[in-house]
Amino acid sequence: MKTPNATYIESDNLSLVEYKLDGNVGVVELTNNRKMNTYSHAFFQQMDNAILEARYDDEAKVILIRNRLPGAFSAGAEITYLQACTPGTKGNFCLHANETLSKFEQTPKVVIAAMNGHTVGGGLEIAMSADVRIMARGSAEGKTYRVGLPESNLGVLPGTGGTQRLARIIGNSQAIDLMITGRLLTADEAMALGLVNYVFDGDKFDEGLSEYLNQLLSKPSFTIGLIKRAVVSGTEMSLHEGLTLERELQNRLFGHPNAVEGTAAYMEKRDPNWVS
């Protein structure tokens, strides 16, 4: 496939992002491990399709973004692709990336980024569009994984949501410092800043991730979807508007069978049987 206004050629048959259903988990998998899951125009076309598949899949209660093989969640934009683009194409590339990643935030299902490898540049920008980030400390062979936004070392800024999402996650001062120095963090350093929610050793990563996913799957998916909506949409509003949204969503939950079942199960000291 030829990207408009660029000389960079990509194969239409190259698999970069795939969607599959694993039980009740909709898995958006980054599959081009040979290139550390770097991204280009074709990548975001496939990512866009995968997000929509996950959104419309009624069996998918939770969405998981993960790299297929350990070692690299994503190293961000493919430099050779950017070199081949005209300035106009680069601008549209960033626009398309922003539109695509925003779909994760707007989808009323909790999105987990499973970062089992280096997560730098645009790779971290992908992970920050998720609701929860879980990272491996390193490989079973002892390699330490790093995370950060080093774009300033290339004379540019993190242009697919990095400046906005990082500041909203860890605050302006910490975000500015991390971006202007371009330094990379260990998983534990990232968790201390609030950038990562959970950290596991490499040989325990899949087990820890599975336990967390099972915990979410035991909850009513309709409820946790509305909790996400209240937070994501409400924090973009004034406090008064956010509280109004919260009450409206709570009233929807009060009228849902899960509210009756949850209360009954609590009183009867048993596990609830959620409708959805």
C-alpha cells in the first residue's frame, strides 16, 4: 500500500495489528515484533479496525492491548516511514493516530495495556490511551524494560497524544520534565510516578495479568463501563456538569437488574449472578 504523498511502500498483506476474542477478553494484538511494533499509516488503519471490532463484540467484556511476543510493546513511529512523508502527510498521520487512539478512551469498555517489553515514544502514547497499564520489569533473561517519551532527542515532541495524556496522568511538572529530558524509566520508576498501575517480573507477568483480568471479568461489565464513562467524560467537564453526568449514569444503574442482584447477593452472603 502506498501512503498518499509519501514514497514509503507497505504491503497490503502485512499483519501489524490483529483482533481476537479470548474468552470474554477482546485482544488487540501488536504483531510486527520484527520491527518492535513500530507504527505507520497501515498500522493505524489496522488498529482502527481492531478497536471497532472490539467495541462491537458483545462477547468482549474487557479490551486488552498487548504485544504478541515479549520484548517490545512498541517503539513508536517507524522512522523510515516518517522520512518518506511530506509535511502534510505527517500532519494527517498524527491526526489519524489521535482519532484512532481516542476511540479506546470513548469505548465503554475498560481497556488494559499489557506492556511486556520496551514501551517508548509512540508506544507509550498507545499505552496511555488505555485505562490501566500493566508492565513487566524485564525479560526472563534479565533484560530491564524501559518506558518513556524520548522524542525531544529527535527535535520533535510526542505528537500522537503524548503531551496531553502524560500531563493528565502524572501532572504538568513531572510530564514536562520527562519529555524535555527524554529519559527512560524502569517499570518501577514509572509506577512510582503513577504512569503504570501494576508491575510484575517477566516470568510472573502473564500470571499477574490473568489474575487482574479475571478480577475485572467477575464484575458487572455494564457497571464498570459506566464508571469509565463517568470518569473519562466527567473530568472534561466542570465539577457541576460532571456530578450531573454521574447522577444520570447512577440512575441508569439503579434501574438495571444488576443493582437488584448485587444488593440481594450481598444480603444473602453469596456471589452475584450478573446479567451483563
